[in-house]
Amino acid sequence: MRGDGADKQGPRTEALRRALQLVDNEAAAADLLFLEYWQAQRCPDIAASLRASQIRRANPTLAAEIHAELNRR
């Protein structure tokens, strides 16, 4: 995976664990892991923010579930 920090811990939320079971593409899995990492860290990097925005638009339900789970903690 990319060196963006998303691959260091694996999925933190149940929502992402469920989603990853349905993904059979390493690039798509890396994007979903990145989304969760970004939502937890909120990196101020413009490129990271744009990437996260694209992934959120493509997966609005998952993004909302991850956000809700992370905010419960």
C-alpha cells in the first residue's frame, strides 16, 4: 500500500471491516483504508483532502458509518 499511514494499523471500525470483505481489488481496499485513516486524523494536506473527498462521494454510506463510529469513541 501507499505510505500514507493508512496501512499501519489496519481497519479501526467495524464498518470498514465489513466493506473490505466485499472488495477484491487492492487499490480499492487501500482507498477505503485511507478514507478511514483520513477521517480519524484529518490531515491538513490538500491532496489528501481531495482524495478523501472523492472516496467519500463514491461511498457516502460507508463514509457516514465510519464517521459515526469514530465519533462514538
